[in-house]
Amino acid sequence: MTHAHITSWAVAIILFVIAATILNKAGKEKSQKIVKMVLRLFYLFILVTGFLLLFSGVTIDGEYIGKAILGVLTIGFMEMILARSSKGKSNGLFWILFIVVLGLTIGLGMKLPLGIWHF
């Protein structure tokens, strides 16, 4: 289940970068809309695999709750960036917040017992 969660995140981040930067700058609205819909499907994969990991028999403590909150915030910032860029509004602050929250989410995920930095 961990691999499915990580793969979902990796694909979602790639799709997000494509939709937010490449397709937005190229002005390809129809392609961007398709990528956004596929990205939202991956949000569901991320949430489902994340909840399955969360309730997979481990003792839930504050770190798990924090990781879940950071993950939802990461998805929220991704959506805010996409929405604001579609409307032509500046979103520099949201990019910074996204990068910080994404780093915290990945770091905490790697530190949890199912992560590779578990100690």
C-alpha cells in the first residue's frame, strides 16, 4: 500500500507541474482541463491510499494526524495554484507555501514507521 501511495503522489506532482506551468504558459486550455481532471482523480487515489495506510493497524498518534493534515493542505495548495493561474492571478505566495508544505509532508512521511528514514 505504501508504494501505491508514493506512486500516486509522484504522478500527481508531475501532472500538477505540467498543468500549472507548461500547459498554462502555452495557453492550451483544453489540454490543461483534461490534465486537471486526471490530477483530481489522483487526489482521490492519494486520499484513499493515505487513509488505508493510516488505518492499517498502526497506533495513530500526532505524527500521523499531522502528516494527514499536511497532505490535505498540499492538495489544497495545488488546487489554489491551478485555480489562480487559470484566472491569470498571481500565485507566488501559494507556490512558496506549496513547496514548504510539500517538503514537510514528504519529510514527515519518510520519518513515520512505513517511511525509509524511520529511526
